[in-house]
Amino acid sequence: MTETSQRRWRFWIGFAIVTVLIAGGVSYFASSSPDGLDSATLQGCEVVETADGEELQGDCIAQHAEEHPMAGSPLADYAVGGQDGTGGLAGIVGVVVTVLVAGGAFWLIARSRVKRKSTEGP
């Protein structure tokens, strides 16, 4: 293995470690409070606890909201399986999936360009 390829591998391994540490560590500091969009859509309403769960009373945009089709997915609400305290793991899984999908896409693009250049000739 050449020194250049060793440096490249060290860079990618370091990048992966830092990314996983940031995704896993910083995710635990994420606020569970509503963000700006949630707050804006709830203006004019009051959230009331009922026997069936939370209910909105008043007049606000959020009353017209529907459950997202992926709300039951494994990483919904920045948690694994909807369990509290798994935000860090959800962050790591999200980063890994994103890197794999983006890396695969870039690899396919680069591969198609190399094939195109080799068929075109000098």
C-alpha cells in the first residue's frame, strides 16, 4: 500500500470516527421541546390531555395536520423504535445510512464516467 493510499484510508477512518462521535454524542443534547415550526403551527391552540391522549383545542394550523406515513418507522422522532434515550443511536444509524447511500451514488457516478471515457478513446 502506498503512502498516499495509507493517508487516504487514515483520513476516512478518522472522518468516520469523528462523524459517529458527533452524531452519537450531539444527538443526546437535542431538545425534545417543539421547534419553531411546531410552535408556529400550535399558535391559537391549547394541548389538553384526555383519556385518549393529547387533544388540540382552539383554532390553529396544527388541527389540520395528519400523521406522517413514516411515523411508525424504526427511526421516527429521532429515536430507535420510539424508545426514549436512543437519540444517539438513531443519529449514528442515520449518518451511516446517509454516508452509504451518498457514497454509493458517488461511486456509481464515478464508475460511469470512467466507463464513458474508456469507450470514447483518446
